[in-house]
Amino acid sequence: MTEETQPVQDVSPDALYAMLKRAMRNTLILGALGAAAVWIASDWRNAAMLLVGSAISAASIWEWLRLARIINARLDNQKTAANTPVTVLFFLFRLALFAGVIYGSLKFLHGSGVALLCGLALAVTTMGYEALRMLRE
């Protein structure tokens, strides 16, 4: 049997970081365009719910970018920043904050939960698209 290299092994950390940045940008763009379309087709409450979901999605991608840098620095035995525990702590804090924002938007905006879920799904969609695009290259 011959052992061939998998395309995932050839991905450099810089390519991963660029992919995460593109996914974050695309999430924000698609969220803004989708919110404008929902506002025209429905009302401002549903558009606001979509914007909240896409903002949480983009912030989540940003958090994963920060964590990926820390993990790659640890794996490469590079000197990591002294604030690594603080970054991990803030990651957990932001998860709780995002849960609070989701609860608050459902409670006070009275928009569609489906619009919120669509905004939250933008991160998965753009990450999947960018990952496939990166592996194809």
C-alpha cells in the first residue's frame, strides 16, 4: 500500500488564519445583505434578529481565530503570549455573553427565532464554503 499525503496536512497556519478572516468578513456581509432583504420583505424586528445572529457568528469566528493562534503556537513550541489563560477565560465568558444576547434578543425584540437561527447558521455556512474553497486550491 502506498501512503499518500492528505490535502489537510498541507494547510499552513497562515492559510487557516486567512480562511477564518475571509469567513468572518463573508458572515458580516451576508448578514447585512440578508437583514436588508428581511427588513424589506418582513419587518425590522426580524431583520434585527438576523443581524444579532450574524454578529454572534462573526464574533465566534474571531474567537476561534484567536484560539487557533494560541493552539498553533503551543504545537510549534513557540513562545505564547503570557495572557493565554486570560484569552481562554474570555472565550468562556463570551460564550455566556452570547447566550445572554440570544436570550435578550428573543425576549425583547419579539422577532422570529428562525431569523436568529439563520444568522447563527451563517458562521457554519461561510466556514464550510471557505474550507472547501481552501482544500480545492
